[in-house]
Amino acid sequence: MCRWDAWKSQQDIDLGAGREVFDYSCRQKDGDEEPEKSHGDWRSTALQGTAQVDGETGESVPAQALDSALPGTNDTVNSTSQTAVLPPELPSPESPLDLEQQWQDLLSLMELQVSSASSHGSDDLATNYTQPQTTATAINQNVSLHDATLPQCAADFPLFNPHLENPSTDSGHSLLRLASTNSTNFDTTFGSTNFTGMLFPPHMNGTSNETSSSSLLDPLSSLLDEAMLDEISLMDLAMEEGFDPMEASQIEEELDSDSGLSLDSSRSPISPSSSESSSSSLFYEEGAVGYSSESESNDSEEADGVIEGAVGGYQPEYSKFCRMSYQDPSHFHSLPFLEQINHNHTYNLPPGALFSNQYQQPGPGKKMHLKEKPASHIDVHLGRDERRAQTLKIPFTNDKIINLPVDEFNELLSKHHLTEAQLTLIRDIRRRGKNKLAAQNCRKRKLDTIVHLDQEVEHLNRQKTKLLKEKVEFVKSLRQMKQKLQDLYQQVFDSLRDEHGRPYSPTQYALQYANDGSVLVMPRALATQRVRPDKKNKKK
DNA sequence: GAACTTTGTCATCGC
DNA sequence: ATGCGATGACAAAGT
């Protein structure tokens, strides 16, 4: 600043006499550059809609598991056949993702079964369930529940294999093994959780209710009630944060179009209605409008035409090119846009824009002159180099000084016999002029980078919304599956009969899923005890 | 007149 | 070593 002040003072002293000579023609900006002003409010709210997520769940059903669980016959509780077979051969939950997938599979599986049962198996179930089976049920003797049967229901509810194992008799309690084909299925599916908690409804009065459902499937409940519901809450929150269902279709279209970065028209750089067009528009409107006329005037004055074409990209057409290029919103969608920005160093000013001649002054000083000295049109700030050049009688224009290539510039200097002061000034003018352009380019690049980053933010927000929606769908599926599992449990339990053909009391007995995959009917008092598969196998 | 933006300039860095 | 572009920082002018 001190430097500047000193210099300016010097300028005033040196050039004071010649001010009115300079034609500080007003920058066209005064009249025409207003559009460039606005940096568009492209930061508009992030798109909140999202593509519809396929709500279908449970597509890949472990059919073999169900099939094996669906013997279709009443050879259910076969006491001789050891381990009852409950076959859901679901893969081990290696990860939460796997577990989720298994849930999906199980859900679809159940849906199939339920539909099947409702369509043709209900009657059979009713009859067969009351039909005492000859096959011994896998009942633990101590509870006097021998010969518990699991009739036809097994066929309709493959979750429980009809081949009930006759549990060990030395356990001191009756266990009705309903199913166990292998030990890798259900237990692992449910994270090695003792199925007792899952399959022991508090009251088994034959009707499912909410209380029973809540306590029926503890693992499920934990899954849903803890993690999932939290996530639902998150989703709800996300929804509240601005998701507008009305925009969903629109956003969906955007996603479908694979645009990914489609811009709001209101933020389009070419939007004429927006007083705040995008920054890019600002840039190129500036380059085109703010300096094109100056370039034209320059053309008229630069008769020799040395400048034109001398410096690559400084043709007058360049400004138009830039403007047209960046008016196209498509340029905002891809990296080539940025590449263009980064490599096109000509999109700021035409060659003659700044120093077309010593009498033409670009720059903001015009307005000041209109206020202060409309007659002189002197721009103290931007015109100093020109004034100094004229004072030192530099024999060529500042335009040439700044824009000529190095070789031509040196050649030009060699052609003239210049004093040291003149050479110094010329080099300063060149340095400042180039740096001025560089600064303009730098600022434009910076703004363009911001635009691009903002678009990235929008895109990521859309992705986030989409994923949250998918998560909601998954949670819904889990809930449905949970309910179906509860219903299935209820039906299976209700269908069981002891050796006297009487149903088990839901208050005294419950189904328990052992670690080895078998399902047992055991007293509720023992339900809380974890069934050790190794011991059970020994009992077999 | 304060606050903010725009623009030019300088210093510095890295190529 | 030199030139040159890029960029942060600063200040003046403008809004």
C-alpha cells in the first residue's frame, strides 16, 4: 500500500498534465456487464427426492432349505428319526449384510409358504393337526408329553421339519424335537442365538398378539427394535430434513436419466430470469461482454494487427467462444468442464481488452470518473501503466507489451532504442498485465471449482437419500418377516399334540430351537436355559 | 458509513 | 538462471 500510494503520488506528479489526453472509455461493464454480476445461487437445496427403491424383498429364497423342511407328509414327529429336522439352510451370517440377505430370503420363503398354506393347505392342516400321528414325537419324557405330534403342518410350514427327533430321555425334562436337519441353519442364521427366546411367546393361547410377538422373537426384536428402528428414525429425520415427496418423481427422473448432476434450471448459468446466475455464467459473460467491445475498439486501433494471433487464444472470437461454451449447462456435469477451465487461459480477456492502446482504459475507474471528472475520463488506478508508458514515450502499446510472446517481445525491444527506465517500465507493465490476467483466471477457476464441488454435494445428497430409502424398505421387509415368523411359530405350536392328543399349554411349554438346528418342545421353565447341542446330540 | 464484492497488484512458489 | 503461470494476501475502488 505504501508502495502504491507512493507510486500513485508519483503518477499524479508525472502524469498530471496529460490526464485529459487519455481516453478512458468507460468499461462496457457499466452498461452491459450486469448479468455477470450474479453468482448464481446454485447452492440451492440439495435434491431430496430419490429413485424409487424396489420394495420387493426376499428374492433369493433358499429353496432347498424349505423343500427339505416340507416333506409334505405326516411322517412328522418321528421318534425314531433322531434329530428333528428343521432345515432352513441359511448361510451363516458372516456379516451384517449376510444376515440381512438371509432375512430377505427367509421373508420371501415365508411369504411363499404362507400363500401356499392359505391357498390349499389350511384344511389339511386342520385335519391333520388333530390327527394323532403314530410316529413318536420327540418329546422329553419327563414332561409327560410323549408322542407329541406335528402333523401335516410341517408340510405347510417348512420352517419346522416334521421329522421330530425323540430327544434324549435322560435329560430330566421333556423335549419335543421338531426339526433339525443340520446345525448350520437356523442357529447360525440367527447368530447362534438360542431359539428359545425367539420361539417362546409369553402366552400361547392360540392367538398371536402384540405382546407375544414382542417377546416371541427376541433376536428379531433386538435386530429391529435396536438397530433398525434407530435407522428408521434416521430416515425419518432425513425425510424431515427436506425430502419432499412432490419432488420424488422429478428426482427419480434425474436418477433415471443417469445425469446424476443435473442442474436446477433456476441455477443454470443461462437462466435469464435469475439475477444470480451461476458463477460460470458470470465468468464468461464477463469475458465476453466486459471486454469484447474493447477488443473491437482495439482492433480498430491496432492497425498492424500484431497482437491478433500472436498470442494463442487471444483472438476476439475467443470471448464469444468461452461464453457460448459455458452457457451450456452440460459443461457443468463433467470433468472436461473443469479441464477446460484449467487449461483454457484465454477465457478472461481478449488481447486488447486491457491495453488496447494507451488511450483506452479498461477497468473500474470509469464510474469514478463519471463522478469526479467526467470530462477527463481519467482512471487513476488502472491507467497508470498507460500513463507512465506515454510519459516515457514507449513506442508501442501496452497491449503488445503484455501479450506478445517472449521472442516477439524481445525482438520488439531490440528494434527500439530504449532507455533503462523505459525497459523497466515495459517489463513492469508486462509483468503486471500478465499477472492481472492470471489473477482473473485463478479466480474464475476457484469459483468453478466451488461450483463443481457444490454439484458433487448435490449428487451425494441424492445418493444418500436413495440409500436411506432403500434402508427403509429393508426395515419394512424385516418387520413383515418378523410378523410372519411369529405367526408361523404360533401355528406350529398350536398344531402340536401330546401323547393324549391334547395341545400343549402355551403357558407351560414353548418351542425352543437348539444350536444344532433342532426345534424342541420344552417346558418354559427350561426355555431360558440354553440348549447345548453337544449334550443333546449325546442324548440322541 | 459499515459491510461486502470486485479488481489490480505484489510476493512467492513451482515448473 | 530465467521466464512464466498459479495463487495467497493485501488494498483500493465499487456496490
